[in-house]
Amino acid sequence: MPELWAGTDAGKAEHHCVVIDTDAKRKLSRRVANDEAAVLELITDVLALSDGAPVTWAIDLNAGGAALTIALLTDNGQRVLYIPGRTVHHPAASYRGDGKTDAKDAFVIADQARMRRDLKMMRRCDEIAVDLRTLTSRRLDLAADRTRAISRMRAQMLEYFPAPERAFDYKTSKAALVLLTTYQTPAALRRIGNTRLATWLKNRKVRNYKAVAATPLRAADSQHTAVGKSSCRPPHRPAGDSNLHHPRSVRHPSTINRAIHA
């Protein structure tokens, strides 16, 4: 029997697998659920179809919904190649059939694995690699959430107190965020005054507290008109967001490294 190539178009709930021979003739086309029993049954059927000949598996994902399938294939000693989605998309236009279906994509994956010699072989990820991927994704989510929160806060400040919005770099300045936990309007800043505000910031371990106190007070002295909600307590409350108060902790790689080695 000739060698077989099994292309798998991976999905979250289901995969579609197409097996071809050296002449690109279909030997099997099947949709399987993304669970262990179904994938193991597919592996058994494909190996029976090969009758002892080598089988090369190819898949268009290297994580996510394809993780279980990759683990089962590698645990059963199968050779698995990774074909990125872009590599599948471009040549797909040269294959017959106008529609984009899972079966067609699986066939293209198998055929590209048959013809190409520059594809990388996949191995099962170890626990450290999986943990690193999870923690890195979490770090990116936290950084994105923090950026969105700061953008919303700055947009709101523009509506009633624009001067301090441009006076601080809120992405890196913890002092500005500490200040906004309590003093958010021109009137409140003028009432407390420079000396008391500097002492208040000093008690909260703010660096360069005198300079930080002087900046919003200059902004408050330049605006005596109440705009929108400036006469009442604004709804943004950065005090409750620890990610805003620690701008570097969610981004620095050492945070991930410490979690990995813990």
C-alpha cells in the first residue's frame, strides 16, 4: 500500500479529516467530534486503511481546539505536521470547487502536506510550555483590559476636566491614579489646597509628591466652570482596579517567569 496523508481541518467542537494517497485520491472523508473516543476511532480507522504503510497527519492549528487531537496523535506515535491557515488559504483558490467547506479545506491540508517538504513536525507540549502559553495569554488580557480602562477614564475626564487629562501619562504614572481615587474635580482640588494635598499623597507613598500635587492644582486654578458632571462625584473609580495601580506588573516578563517556576 502507498503512503497516506491525513489532513485535518480543526475546529472547536468538530474536526473534518480527509485522507488521500500518493495520487491525491480520497480514501476517507469524515467529520469527527472533538473528544477522545471519536478521535481515537478515527486514528484506528486511518491506520487500518493504510495497512501498515506510513501515515502523515497534517493539521491547521497548533493549540486551542486541536490540542487534544495533537496529543492523541503524538501519544500513538504518529507523525504530525503543522500547516498554518495562511498556507492553506492561498493555494485553496487553485483547487476545484467555489465553496469553502471543511471537507475542501481538509483536502487542501492533506494535499499540501503531500507536496511540501518545508512543514514543521509537531510534538506534544510539555507542562511548562502549556503553563507559559496560558500565563502569557492572561498577561496580554490584563494589559488590554488596563489599556481600555485608562482610555475610558481619559475620555470621561475630557468631558469635565480636560487639563489633568493631558498633564499625566496615566499608563505609567501610579501617582496620578492614586490622586484620582479621591480628588477628581477642580473644586475638590481647590478646597484641599497644595499643602494638604502634598501631605495626603506623601501618606500614600507617592514619589515626588510635591510636584505631583502642584500639577493638578495648576489645572484646577485654570478652570472655574463646572462642566457636565464635575459638580458631582464622577463615576470612574480607579481605586478598585489593581491593574491600573500596577502598570508594570501585568506586562513585565518576570511576572510570568516567577509564576512558571513557582
